[in-house]
Amino acid sequence: MDDTDPFLAEIDGKLAFQTKWRRIMSVAYFTNTALALISSSAATVVAAIGEAFWGSLLAAAATVLFGLEKTLLLREKWSHHREFPASQHERR
């Protein structure tokens, strides 16, 4: 088979799609998780120094971020796209 084979072109397109979405899901998952952890940690510290209002806002933000991760299934999507080969070199 040569490089102009339509089957190989379709496979290359699918690999490019998986690579793009692997990157997007990775960034979304890790950004959301980092923000949620920072918010929950900051809520604890801020509430401990006596700023109950700001502590409650940070706790609410952490709750929303953790809820988004669970609702959007970011970890599962990231794991799904991670399982696919990223380039032609990883194909058999």
C-alpha cells in the first residue's frame, strides 16, 4: 500500500482527531482538577483565618469544579483518548 491509499488517509485522519482530543481532554482534566484542589485548599486556609464569606465562596467554587469533572466525565474521556496511538509510528 502506498501513501495515497484512501484507507490509510482515513486512518491518519482518525489518528489526528484522537491526538487533538487527547490534548484537549488532558488540559481540561488537569486544569479542572488543579483549580478544584487549589480552591478547596484555599477555602480551608481562608476560613481558618476568620474570613468565612471568602472561605464559603472558595468552597462553593471547589464544589462546582469537582461536580463539573464528574458530570463531564473528563477523566474517563482523557483515559479513552490516551489509549489510542498518537502517531503513525505507534501503529502496527
